[in-house]
Amino acid sequence: MRDLNGKTAFITGGASGLGLAMAHAFGGAGMNVMLADIEEAPLKAAVADLEARQVRTASVLCDVGDRAAVVAAAQATVDTFGKVHVVCNNAGVGAGGPIGEVKPADWDWIVAVNLMGVVYGMDAFLPHIRAHGEGGCFVNTASMAGMISVPGMEPYTATKYAVVGMSEGWAGQLAPENINVAVLCPGFVKTKINKSGRTRQAKYGGPTEPVASPGGSPVDSGIEPDRVGRRVLEAVQAGERYIFTHPDMRGLVQGRFGRIMAGFDVADASPALEGMEYVTPALG
């Protein structure tokens, strides 16, 4: 999608952080922008920020963990701008802890927002993109935690691995329709995800305060969000599938893949599998 001028982007978690950074980048490329967020005051401030940049923008309050709310946001986007071409399923929260100590409500909350929020965004917007037949792009925000697992962050990692896997499958399904599905995997970025408990819905226990960590959170010393926004813009224009923002983390991914390949080497030499003639059918 080289020419984005006049097209529309929808962004969840759009009032701050990565979402607002994407809005800056897309708006600078001439796109209309619909921001969706669960926080009303920051959402209004974000709209004012974009309007000051001469970006045609609108907003909608939306809890991405509520399928009906996402469906309504999709309809509001089409009602406002006529068509939508780029959908950024970006809203996300963080939770983790030692094994056996993660509360059930933490699991429910993070799965509802990080995983099901992406599912609902895909389901709600795909019919609208198909309807105009001009192609489009979904950008699903995962994380480097969707590529490597960090001990103590299993709930977050589980949702981000899921977003990577789902996006890979959807990309294969939708490519023949000229609809790209990209997965964004940033490392540490200066966002407020370490304070995401401030927006925690009542049904998951209500707002919580961030847990202080010695030396501060690595999120606070990450890269600037606007750099990620510009990276997403160029990836959408180039039709990329995997959007990475921290090339220095390549070695961590290679290390994981190396351990996986070593597991296959062990299976090749396994006496238990010796002489097995089974051949796995072609997949995809």
C-alpha cells in the first residue's frame, strides 16, 4: 500500500504510546485517523494533538475486550470516513509474576485485551475492508515477547506468542485478497504499558498501581514511540509481514531457534523413532 493519502487508519490504544505514534506517522502520510481507546481524557488530548498537526481525525471510546464495543467502533469508523484500509490492533496491557502467584483475574484481563482484542479487531473490520475491494492491511501488535520467552512474564508472553501465530495464519489466508497481515514485535519502548493497570476494568479487579522495580522499568529507558510509528508506516507501505524495531535483539531470537533446531537433531538420532516411515502431509 504505497499510496496512503486519503485512506483511513483505525488504531486501538490510540490515545498514547505506540498507538498515538502510529497516528502521527499515518497522519503525516495524509491518512485519516480514527483513534480508539478506553481512556476518555487522553483520547480527547490525542485528537487535539492530531488536529493541531492538520490530520483529519475522529475518536471512539472502546474497550477492546468487549466484542460488541469493537464492532461498534468499526461501524463508527466507516460512518465517519466511508472506508477503512489500515487497522492497527494495538491496545495492550502487561501482567506477570512468579509461577503459582499470578491471579486468575490477571490471566483473564490480559487474555481479554491482548489476545481477544486482536481477534475482535480482525473479525469486526475484515468485512468492511473486503466490502470496498481495494485491499488493506492489519497491523497486530505483539512484542519481542512473542518471539522469546522471559521468565516471570508468562501471561504476557502467552498472548504475544498467540498474536504472532494468529497473524501468520491470517496472512496466508488473506494474501490472495490483497490484504496484508503484519505483526509488530517491538522491544522496549517508552510507553505506559508498565502502568497499564490504571485502565484495568472493574470485572478484572479494577485499577492497580504499578509495582516499583529496583533501578526503574526498562520500558522507561526504551526507544521513542514515534520512531516505532515511522517504522510501522514504512512496513505498511512495503507490505512487510514482520515488523521489528530492535535489530540488536536478533541474537536472542537466533538463540531460541538454535535450541529448537537442536531438538530436531536429537529427534533425528532418537532410537525410539528409528525406522519410522511416516511422512507429515504438506501444510498450508
